[in-house]
Amino acid sequence: MLTGITTSGTPHLGNYVGAIRPAVAASRGEGVESFYFLADYHALIKVQEPARVQRSTLEIAATWLACGLDPDKVWFYRQSDVPEVQELTWLLTCVAGKGILNRAHAYKAAVDKNREAGEDDDAGITAGLFMYPVLMAADILIFNADKVPVGRDQIQHIEMARDFGQRFNHLYGEHFSLPEVVIEENVATLPGLDGRKMSKSYDNTIPLFVPREQLRKLIFSIVTDSSAPGEPKQTEGSALFQLYQAFAGAEETAAMRQAFADGIGWGDAKQALFERIDLEISPLREKYQALIADPARIELTLREGAVRLRETYAAPLLKRVREAVGLRDLSKVEAVAEQTAEKVAAPVFKQYREADGRFYFKLVQGDRVLLQSEGHASPRDAGQLVAKLKQSAGAEVHHVLDKGVHLGKALVGHLGEGVVVEELVEVLGRFAEEA
């Protein structure tokens, strides 16, 4: 699962209910390897205020950590700390069809707006806006994600990532998995203060971690109808009821529904909503304030996440695709010329989480599994062992009958079906040569 959060504003209750809370819960699930990144390069498309991008990055990172994201069990990083994403963006740009980019929703909406205003089609439209679907594709393809959960309005982005990956594979061999869309039908959309969708564009948001009294003041400013106390009130279309339902359990929601039918006063309903939201948010607010007060700690967390991610995924993939497109070591030109024309799948390490809650990796080449690891307590442990194997050049790697593959004295895992240890050593030697 991969989620990118654009660093262009302050998180609000709608972000929390619709994205943050369910994503954090999903990250604790079985069989899931989760990637969460702060999309600060994406933010530059629409924000040209450096201080705002910096502040938003800090606030969003602190929010995810305060809400329970564990950087030791997921990949948590800042987009701009993984330069391989930008290099891959250019390589994909060189195969991306302009006709497909012409049909991107954001670009088409901007063109339509210009036409309505009688302007030139591309007035005020930057190349960044036009090309950002390629950057999004690079965000996904660099980790060879198999499935990407999105709302229906994001399906086009995954389709584009598939198209660009497929074009690259057709030209240069199989390097990218083509991601599949997983539709999130139940993503909650919260109403804002005026009843419309909670959005910074409408200036109707309730910031997630405002002080308690300010939260109360904002909730009491929610627009309601003119029904007097004692008059039955409709839950259908009520922003106040929808907000309450997003935070309350089934029994609490049923009780509030009955209170609406019995004619609860709007002031009492707003007080109940405030208390219910604050009950959930208050302990998170305390963690958030502690994190915001220590930006160096957040900076270190993001940088460490990026370093691990680059070593495990981004750098090895970029080495392979650079070789594939011809950005090669000239001293090896003769060896390259002697290679067979048949394209052979490059070996790759893949990390994942199993139902037992432990983290595993496997070394695969095409459809063959060369090495299957033992389970590890965290992705960090698994990633560090992958790095050691790559650096080993096969030295100290040996197979003990009935006891598996060892690196020195440490048990690594088990050979795949039909694989001999000499083949594994030879493949590991290639990783060391690339390094």
C-alpha cells in the first residue's frame, strides 16, 4: 500500500477520517507492506510559498506520527529525499505519450477553465501541472507496487502508471510490475462548516489539532437549519450528524439519531459533537504538540526512512533501468556487446509482511524464487540483511543441508525449488558488481 500526502496545507478532520485514520489502521494489518511519503515535489505545482511548504511538511509528518504511524514498521519518508524518483520520472517521461497526458483530469480542467474565461488554452498552466502524472507514476513504479488503493477519482493516475510502465517494459525488458487499482469504496467524506465537502478550497475546514477551545468554537459555528428545540430534526443531509457519525460507534450513533428525532436542540447537539471529537483527538493532540516542538526528531525520522528505502528499493532499481536504457559503464562495452539478444529478467529482492505479523524478503528472477528469507520483527531488520547480502558478493554464503542458507553463521533463509547455492552466489555477485 502506498499513500502520498501533498505538503500544501494543514491537516483537518476530513483528512483524518478519510485518509489518515484508515491508512494507519491498514498499516497494522497482516500481509501488508506500507509506504507513506510526504509529496513535497507535488506541492510545488500549486504552492510557491517556501515557508508554507516547509511548515506543511512538518505538520503533516507530525500528524501521521501522532496518529500512530510506526516508522519502524512502515516506510515513512519525504519524496525529495529519494532522488531516484526524480531520475525515474525523466526516464518515464521519455516513453510517456503526450496524448495520454493531454487527457489528464487536472490539465483538462485547467484548459476548460481558460476557455470559459476566453483565455488561451494553456494560459497560466505550468509544465509541472502537465507532467505531474509522470511523477506520480514514478512514485509507484519505483517500488514495483502490485496494488494501489485509491478513490475513484484517482483511477486515471494508476492507469497512466500502468501505461508508462508497460511502454518501458516493451522497449527495455521487464523491469516494472504493472500496478492494479484497489478501489476504496468506503472512504469517508466529511462535510465542512458550511455543509459542503470539507476542503481548503472552500475555506470550511476544522483543523485537526487546533486548541480545545478553538475546536469547540469551530464546531459551534457549523451551519444548521432553523428547527427549534423540541422539533424533530432530519439526520439526512445534516453536516452535524455526519460529523458525529464519523467519530461515534454504532450505539452512540443510534442514540444521536433518536435524539434528533426527539428534537434535541442544536446547541446540545453541537456540544455532544465537540465532546465526542475531543475524546478521540485530545490524546493525539498532546503527542502532536510534543512532536511539533521537536522538528529535529521528525527530520531525523524522515531522513532515516529515506536512507533505508533507497538502499533497499530505489537505488538497486535505478541501477538496473539505467543499464537497460544504455546509461552504462563504457569500460564494459565489449561485455555488453557479447550479451545474447534474449532479454533475461533481472534478479530483484522483494520485501513483504506475512499474516504472522513478521517481515520477509525473497530474491526472485522472473517467476523463479532463488531465496526465501526467515521472518523478521521489523522491515528495518529485513532491509539490513538484504543490504548485507547484496554487499557480500556471495562470499560467506553457504548452504547447510536441512538447515538452510547462511551468511557466515547467521541463518538467512532457504533456497527456492530447484535452485543450487552456486546459482545464488553467482546472482549475489552481480549485485556487488552493480554497487
